[in-house]
Amino acid sequence: MADYELDLRGVACPMNFVKTRLFLDKIASGDVVKVLLDAGEPVESVSSSIESEGHKLEETVKLSDEHFSLLIRKA
């Protein structure tokens, strides 16, 4: 269950990661955000980048051929 939702569908790389990171900076450690992203590079980029920063990728769900959702727990 997510505490927050961030819809970044249609946002180009690398801005989708930048916006995810800025959002994570505003929430408390342990909170979970559901991030909606376009398929392809946005999902791959955000997934690897947030894990390299120490946050936990709890779930990746394919919503359609064009969209995914990521559940991210802030470190």
C-alpha cells in the first residue's frame, strides 16, 4: 500500500528520475510512493537509480504495454 502517488507518465528522461528524487526528499523515511511511468527507459532508469541511492524498490507492476507502476520505499 502506497502512502503517496506520483504520476510521471509522459515525462521524459532524465526528468522522471529527477522528479522522483525530489519527491522522495520531501517524504519521511519508510514512507512508500507509487510512481507511474512510461515503459522502457523511464522504468529502467528510475528503478536502477533509486536503488543505487539506497531506496527499496518493493514492486514493479506492468499496467499496460505503455505504463508501469513502481512502489518505492524511502530509505
